[in-house]
Amino acid sequence: MSVLGKHVVLVHPDDVNLADAKALAAQHDTTVVGNRFVPRGQLLLVNPALWEWRP
């Protein structure tokens, strides 16, 4: 799976309803990823040119 070409937003999973956030993001060519290392209350926008996720 690659998310290259999309905006990738990392969020703390306790801060948002991830299912709702992902559904909304899908309409805006954005991927929302829950990451417990992101500080509470913050979003981290990842440059998609530098991001690739491999299983």
C-alpha cells in the first residue's frame, strides 16, 4: 500500500473518531493515520513525497 500523492495527516487516536476522520478525509484526497506518538491535540501533516508505507 502506498499513500504517495495524498496528503497524510497523523493524529493521536484518542483525539478524534478515526472512522469519522477517515471518511471525511477520503473526500479530500487525504489519508488520516492514527499514531500514538503524535502529541495529544496536535496534527502532523506528512509530505507525501517523503512518505511511503510498506506492509
